[in-house]
Amino acid sequence: MDNIRRFETVNDYSVFNKNETLHPLVGVIDLLKADSRKASNMYFGFYTVFLKQVDCGNLRYGRHTYDY
């Protein structure tokens, strides 16, 4: 089975992306600060919203991919 990156808190995801956590329940991540990475399976123990300005590839959720 593939390794799954687990993020239980907003701080876990902020640290992974080299961003400061300003609030324990809400975070905005600047991916320009993060290291480049390959696609991987991720688990979020909190709600997430991804906003994309450019076509940088598809997001996979479950067994489907999304490009918007």
C-alpha cells in the first residue's frame, strides 16, 4: 500500500509547506514557499479548500481527478 501523508491539524500542513501558523483552526498556505514535490496520497483531518490560478495539474480526490 502507498504511504499516505497524514495531516491532523492546520499546523501540521503549514509546517510541511514551510508556512507560519497564525491561527490553530484556519490557515492560508503560500505554496511558493513550499518545496516542490511529486504527487502523493494525502489525508486531511480537517476541511480543505484549494484555489488554483493556473493549470498546474489535476487534483485527485478518491478515485476521480479534477482540473478545476
